[in-house]
Amino acid sequence: MGDKAHTHPGAAGRAQAADRPTSVRNVVLVGHSGSGKTTLVEALALTAGAVNRAGRVEDGGTVSDHDEIEHRQQRSVQLSLVPVEWNGIKVNLLDTPGYADFVGELRAGLRAADAALFVVSAADGVDGSTRMVWEECAAVGMPRAIVVTHLEAARADFEEMNRICAETFGGDDPDAVLPLYLPLRGPEGPDGHAPVTGLIGLLTRKLFDYAGGERVAHEPVGDQVPLIEEARGRLIEGIISESEDETLMDRYLGGEDVDVKTLIDDAERAVARGVFFPVLAAAPAAPGARQGLGTVELLDLITNGFPTPLEHGTPQVTTLDGRPRELKPCDPDAPLVAEVVKTSSDPYVGRLSLVRVFSGTLRADQTVHVSGHGLTDRGHEDHDVDERVGALSTPFGKVQRPVSHVIAGDLACVAKLSRAETGDTLSAKDDPLVMEPWEMPDPLLPLAIEAHSKADEDKLSQGLSRLVAEDPTMRLEQNQDTHQVVLWCLGEAHADVALERLRSRYGVQVDVVPHRVPLRETFGGRASGRGRHVKQSGGHGQFAICEIAVEPLPNGSGVEFVDKVVGGAVPRQFVPSVEKGVRAQARKGVAAGHPLVDVRVTLLDGKAHSVDSSDAAFQTAGALALREAAAEAKIHLLEPVAEVSVLVGDDYVGAVMSDLSGRRGRVLGTEQSPGGRTLIRAEVPEIEIGRYAVDLRSLSHGTARFSRRYVRHEPMPPQVAERVKGEAHAAS
């Protein structure tokens, strides 16, 4: 945080495998889409010497070598790792997408990191989703810092952003969120805008000038001095209030001039403990420059203030049969425990798994045990298998640099783990263990798809299974009622990326079709039907007549069949045939093609022929009898109803409740939740919430979350039922 010696560009900036956990920092960049996270990563890589001024390294890689989908969409859609080296410390920068549809990639980044940089735009402020991630990090005590970008924007105001950050992130203690540096603006240009050319260090009282494209330290002069003192006093008080030295505040208030080194050391300890959250400013380097504004200060903060992996506890570990297992935190000599935080397919090297090693040492060509447990609700089956690790490498864009091993605390890519999926645990073959999976959001936007052609149909199943293995925020469903293949996603952008990956990676072209909810049919009252199947066409004919009565039953009763035939009107051997025909027709439906449920079908009478009656004939007669009964009865359509729980900011409660009512929802109740939020519980027909994941995000400006669970089927309102029946007849 002070004015220290720094690594110069060159090979030293190219991070390889670390040799000890204390020489690693794992940092995830968090922020809304467009806040400048990827640009900041590129600027840090340039300053650290990982790339040259053209943004390239000797082996041709660039930090901007993104997925083709990211190029087309002009935004990040996946987690990416950019390792750099600064003052002998390997810094693993985990760049995450800011768009809400890719929150699964963000959660993976949070799992792999030990600290977080929250990137906020001075032009756009802080959005609701960024606030929610901050609260998640606060709940687990993750150390955080804030980086203000886009200072070049005409409406950018660093002082105002400081106020917003303190108010938004400080909670009950706004003095825990304070700037370490103040931006210094140069002369106004022709447009009246004064660009930021340097930073004033509040603790060191030094000016760091970036106007020449490289950081140069000066002493402040003239009117620059008053800029420092007021902000410096507040910063010192903020640092001291979080100090582990309880005498420091008394000494400071008593007039003692606290040593700058003491202040810096205390600030770094407070950051590492997650109780002080410094605000910094950063901007990319100008063309031809070697250092972007604030990047040196930021790298100093990461390497000196952020915790080492030794200070980050290992997630819960158990044996395969569920017994807890205690491990020494981040010990390279302990049993191997690593986790696949991301899986991807590379067209040149095949399947790549990004792995965080929490314990032990992972070596190339080592045989490991791959365990996947606790992910069944995401469409993943539990599995235990031994696999041989392929090559290990550290990535830089699309370039993979080989390494021989990866120690506890570090991250690397593993090639050719064909069975490992995102969220799986890698452990020693002779000591298999499982890590508790991290929490993932439920995908709640259904995407019904069909293969475009016969050739696509042959490849669809494999393509979908690979897609779901890579992304645990997708869920694959083969709906037994509607016979649709449904890919559940987090939002429209998530769905678009899934379709594009199916096409470009796996060569599968699919068509999106309307998603159908599983409706049911039932009788609205008693009815009777006569099934007559009599045909004579030479040789043995077909003869079967049966008479049935149908009556409705309570919800959840299914289809009940009762035999009340007397006198052998329907021979005993053909009664099961009638039941089989009735049940087959019930599965097909009697009005709009949906399964018939909650009825009792009673066989009352019938006729048979000694020669021409058969099993097939009475099956047909049973089906005909049920259809005839349906023709004279009122058939109700039953729709699935879900209980929806919406967690929303208090400002949007009225709008959300009104929207739920417009979806034929019944609000069951509300309750207050921490952080100025309200939990709304309602029952809503599933046919009304197919796009609720998209609509709720728009309604709440991205700040609300919801969950849903099936409750029951209940009668659909007549006007809605008539519309659905009309659509079914038109389709047929």
C-alpha cells in the first residue's frame, strides 16, 4: 500500500506454478456487466509484465483471447483465470461475468478465490445484484476491496462514488469503506473534462503520477496538500478503529503521530481479516503506455493486504460414506483434495478442468479418485471413478503453459479428465474424499428443444450431457408427460449461450419449441359410455361390447377400475382387457390430449362372441367406451400449481404482488427478511410462470430471487381451459 519496489515487465510477470501457499493470492473480480472487470485484468497483466504493450506474450497468447461466443456477444459469459506475478507473488485473477444469467460462473469464482475485488463504474454506480454478492461475501467473511473504474467518463465523480460505496457496502459502519488514494486530475481539455492523471496516497502523503505512461512518485505541492489531510484523518481513524492494537486509538487521539508503516501494516491486516474495505481507482493504460493508472497500487494491495490460501479454511470434507474428515488447512504434504470449479471443451486440447487444490499436491499423470456427490438435484448422477490426470497447465487466454505439479492453494487446468464434472472432488486414489458442493442457483427458465434433423438427433443426447456436465446451473429434463426435452436455464442469455455451444462445440442444431406444462384431465360429473367394436371381414371377426360408468374422485386418486359385471356378460378372461384399454385411453386423454386422472371407471355390462371376441377387441371396446363417456360429460382441465417464494427488496413488494395477482396467483403471506427485503409466498399456476425468471428480473431491476415447487393439480378456469383446448385442436 505504500511506495515499494516493484517487479518490472518481462518474464518475471509470467506466473508459473507456485512453490508454497504463502506465495499465492487467489482473487475474484466481481461487478455488474460493463463495469470494466476484463479491462482491469488486462491492465493488471500489462503492469505485471505478463503481456507487452501490444497486449501479447512471447508465445503468442493474449489475456483478451476469449471464447468465440464472448466475441460475438461482446461480454463475458464464463469464468476465466489470468495468473500474473508481482514481487514474487503469484496472483490468480479470476474474471467473472457480470450479467445475472451467468451467476453460476461467479459462484465458481467465489469458491476458488480467497478474496474479492468489487469493480464499480464511476459512470453507472452500484447495481442491486452487486449488493447481493457483497452480502454473500460478508456472510462468509471474505476479504474485499472496491475498485472504481471509468473515471474518464464525463459524469464520473470519484467522491460521489466513495459516498455511494460507503453507504451501500459499509452497512452499520461506513468508516470501514474508505479510499486509500484520491485521484488527481490534470488540466481541462477542449471538452471541459479534466482527465485523471495520478493518485494521491493518503497514508504516504505522496503523489503518484501516471501522465507519462509509467508510475512516478512526487511530493505533493501547493493546493494538493489540503486535499490530503481531511481524507487522511478519516482514513487513519477508520484503520485504527479496526486495529488489533487496542492502544493505538488512545495514542492517536492523544496527539501521537502514528508511524506510516504501522498504519500500512494495520490496514493490510484489517483487509486480510475482512473488516476494512479500501476503495481504489484504476484505469487502463493509454496506447503505448506500460502501466495503467492505479494498477501498481492495486497489485500492492492484493499481494500485501489480501490473505494467503493458508488463511482460507477448507470447505467441509467427508469420506465417501459421509464421515467428516479433518484436514490441516492448505498443506501441500497432506492428502490430496482438489475441486473442479469449471469444465470446458477446447478444440485443440479437448476437455479442460479448472481445478483449485485445497490440500496436498496434484501432479501430472497421477491417478486420482473423482467423486461427484450431492449434485443430483442439478441433473448430475452420483459417481465414483478413478482417472488418470493428463497434462497440468496454467492458462493465459487460449495458451496453456505446462507445469509439473500444483500445490495446495494454487489453481491450474487439468487435461483429459473425461469423467470429471464441475463441482467434482479430486482426491488420492487410496484415500478418496468428497468436498461439500457450493451453493448454485436453480435454473428456472425452461427451454424446450428438438433436434433439427435426424443427424442432429443422433448427437443431441451426448451434446446435452456434456453441456450439463460443464455447467451445473443448467438442468436437463426428459419430461415423461409432455415428452419434451427441456433444458432449464437461468435466463435468456444463458439459453442463447447453451444453444450456441450445442451448435459450435458439439455440432448439434436444435429447434426451440413452445414449452408445455403437464396438464391433466378429469370428469366433472358422472357419465356412462358404451364401447362397441364389431367387425367382420372374412375369417375370424372382432366382437366386443362393454358398458361403463365413470365418476370423479378426489385429487390425487389416479384411475381406479372396478368390475361389477354379473352373469358372465363379459367373460372373466376379458375383464383385464377392458381395463387395459381404459387405462391406455386415459393416458392419451379424452379431450385435449392430456392424461386422465382422478376417476373411477366401473365395468357394468357387455357382450362377447364365442369365436370372434379377443383380448385386442375388448381393449378397443374399453377405449371406445371411455371416449363415449367423455363426449357426454363435462371434462375439466387440471393445471399444475406451484408454490412460489420471492425474496425482493421492500421497494418492489407492491409491484411483485400485483404482478403475481395478474398471473392468477394467490398470495399466502409475507414476512420480513434481513437487509430491507420481504419474502412473498404465493401459489401460482405453472402455465403463468414459464418466463417468470425473465419478468421478475425486469420488474425488480435484477434484485429479486425466487424459488418454486410443485404443489398439486387443480381445475383450470373455464375460459383458460377453452383456449387451451382450442389450441390443442388447432395443433392436431
